[in-house]
Amino acid sequence: MAGVMIAAPGSGSGKTMVTCGLLTLLKRKGYNPAAFKCGPDYIDGLFHRRVLGVENGNLDSFFETGTHMRQKLSRSMERHFVVAEGVMGYFDGLGGVSVQGSSFEIGSILGLPAILVVDGRGASLSLMALIQGFLEYDAMLEGKGEEKTHDKTDCDAECAAGMQYEECRKRRWKENEENYREKKSHTSNGLHGCVCGNTDCHESKGKKNNNIRGIFFNRMSPMIYNRIKPMVEELFRIPVIGYLPELNFLHVGSRHLGLVLPDEIDGIREQLEQLADRMDENLEWEPLLKIAAEAGGRDREVPVREEAGAGQQTGNVAGIKPGNKLGNEPGNIPHFRLGIARDEAFCFYYEDNLRAMEQAGARLVYFSLLHQEKLPDGLDGLILGGGYPENHGEALAANRTMRDSVAAAAASGMPILAECGGYLYLLDSLEGADGTVYPMAGVLKGHGYRAGKTGRFGYITLGPNRCLPYLREGEEIKGHEFHYWDCDCGEDEFCMTAAKPKGGRSWPCMRTAKQVMAGFPHLYYPSCPGLVRRFAGQCVEYGQRHDRKHDRQERNGQEHDGEEHEL
């Protein structure tokens, strides 16, 4: 399998557009690509899937173990080419001071060589300094730097006598630079660092761990490109595989939660076809293929953490052994119909979450809270994902019959999970983006309002304060929180505590009512197989209490004839 990581020094450098352009070009050339988005973002994946029709998912080394990520990648082995889009800056991880969860860590664990997308707008020779910094930055040593001291076997006698890490590192870099200037006769293979045999050589030390294998310039003029490309390749021994000029026809805006949704951009498919035309003109295909052929081919010096949910150690994302958890014989998991709200207002879902529910017996039924009059018939459970309900407040409020249908389902004890935008929908009312207050479903007391700033942001680990319908005391589940709207409910309404992985900050979150569990965090279900197992069990029990015909049929191995609503 060939593959690359599309990374960048920071957000706004052009990762998403380069990724989409490359995927379009790969399909045009007859390849069958798969796409992944690093980190917890949903919107970039919507471009991959909805616009380009490319299989996609998330890769996240905070949510997932290395084993699980490798298994996920292996399921794409039948694909000709894997393209993983990085997150934020290449080395940016937890708390802004760690590589954990970064594009660098994910690519290193999976053996995906990185293409660094460098924004060339408004700069020329200064880009050389930026590139040099990324190529020479040793992220693994920086991680050890947090400890302030280091193993004396990594240093000389002077350091072992007590020199602090940063002081030692600076001195060694100075020596390496002097050695490099003196030793002009050594050679480099251009991808893996120096082959002169001197392990302290400037080139070898500078390229040991960064995993960057190529450079691609974005928003650069042809004149500057033709001048700077040979300079980069001669000085840094790394291939420059192409560039994109400033593209006036490409208009992808952003809003408070990231990029605008692809369905909101007029002519997005045509724009991406034009983007692929430009990439085809300016991409050096052979060097790209050579770099991509490295994927998975070398051992990485990255520790693989295996502390996440036990269900991630096998291909079973949900961590459910058929029969043992739901009280049934192996291979005889009872099925249930699980409604998934998916439309313009609610579209943020981790594919791993949906897959975990399918493995637990769910038959996914997609529906629209905006456009359908009521919930589909015969549902045994609901998941209301995140999105932008504040941008559709008027339409959601006008659909009174759907609001009543959701409220009736909750009152009947239907198991419901709701996250962020889905949580706002369940409240009494919601302030829309236009400032108007709209009535919502009224399942949970409270009013959703614009907070004016990010309420919470980043990775979290959540634990229940008491036994809940789907979680038990002592269990933990990982998640991500990012929202500009808040709720006026009191802290005594919350039933869980969220904690940041760095810094020790925590706060109360999540609410329950009957079989409803809702809140602002986006949960990663496979990190807590117990949640999936209990939610699935409650859905099955709900269907049995309501004498679902399709349950009896499917337990007997027959197909049910219920209509599946997919948008």
C-alpha cells in the first residue's frame, strides 16, 4: 500500500485543498484512494466523502491505540493509495507542548511519510529558514526535554556531569554545524539523512526523526518556485514535488467551528476539478510515488501507547464479543434500528462510533430533523450528532411535528445519545445565529445561547460521578469539546466530570434524563466499550418492550421490511 501524510507548519497553509486536489487527481488517474483526517475534526472528512466519494475516517493517537490505528489502515489495504490529512501544525499536540496526538506522532506510528505543505505567499528566501527548522527539529528529543534531565548515555562525559538538557543540546548542535562545514565530502540519500557514517553529522541528526520526506509549496508564483526549488533540494537533500499558484477560483470559507460545509459551497465539485487540473500541471508525479512507496516500510522510534479501550486491540471496534455481553449465544446478536440525524444542521459523526454501533447489532437509519415530519417508524434508539443547529433555528422550530416526535420518543424511554448540536436541539429553546430565540424539543430544561467565545476546547477524558444508564463509576471515555454556544442550566444538573489531559483543569458536563444522555462533548465510543454495550442492550430492550416485529424477524435470521431513510 502506498501512502502519504499531507502536513503543514500550521493551520491555514492549504492542507485540505492539497489533499482534496491530490485525491481528485488520484481518482482521475485510475487509482482507488482512501482518505483519513488526523485528529478529531469532522468537516475535512466531509469534503473527502461527500464531494469526492472517497472512503474516509479519522486517525487519532489520543483516542486510539497504535494497534487500532494500524488495523484501521490495514482495512484500506485494497485501496491503491492512502492520503492522510494532518491536523494543525505538524508537531502540534496535547496542550501545545507535546507531540501526543500530533500529525507527526500519527504518521510515525503508522509509517506514513510526510509531505510538508509550505505557504509561499508573501515570502521567498525566508522559506528556507522555515524548512530548515522543520527538517532539523527532533521532536522525540523535545519530548524528553520536558523532563529537564536526560539519560547520560545520550551525551558525553561533560553532560553526564550535570549539564542541563537544553544547554547540552545547543552545544551539540553547534558542534554538529561545525562538523558539517568541515566535512564537505559526505553524501546524503535525500530521504533518510546522511550516509557518511558519522552518527553526529548535521544532516543525520537533523533528519533522524522528523519523518518529512518531501516539500510542496502552496500559493507560490512560478518564478519564485523555479528559483527556490533547486536551492531547497541542494541544501537540504529533500525533493520538492510541486507547487500551486494563487487560485482565485477556489473559495472555501470558514466559520467558528472550522471550514464551511461542502454542501454550502456553490460549484465545489467543479472547483476541485479545476484544482486537480492545476495540480496535474505542477505536481512531480514520480517523486511523489517514490515517497509514497515508503509507507509502512521502516521502524519508527515512537512509543505506541496501548492504554485505551480494550475493544481496540482487535478489529472489533465496539469491543463486544457476540453473545457474552448482551446475553445471547455467539453469532446471534439481536439487531435494533438506530436513528441517526444527518442533514445540513447535524452532520458531525465519528465513523468509528457508527461502526461500533453496527458491530453491536445496530441497523443505521438516517433521517433529517429538518426535512422529515417525524421520526422514522420502528426506531429503538437515537443518536443526535453535532453540527450547526444555530444556523437553522427557524427551520428546526417550524418543524413542530418532528420536535414533538423526538420529545415523545424520549418520554417513552427510548435510549438517546446527543452531542453538542444534538444536545442544543433537546433543550427548551435555542438562540439562533441571527439572535432570535427559537423553541426546541424540550426534552431537557434549559436555554442554549451564544457565549461569544469558545466554551471549552480540546481533548478531554470524562468520568461519571455516579452510575449512569450507559456508564458505571470508575469507567472513563475520551472525547473532544469545541463550541461557541452554551446552556444556562445549573452545575447540579451535570452527572460527569471532564478533565484535560494536560494541566489538570476539569469541569462538570453531560446530563441525563430517563434514557437520554446528552452534553457538549463529542464522545469517542470505542474508548469505552461498556458504553456501546449498554446502549445497544437498552435499545434491544426498548424494542422488545414495544414488541418490534423486525426484532423477532431478525432474531430468526429473516430480513425486516422497514424502510431505511438515508439522505
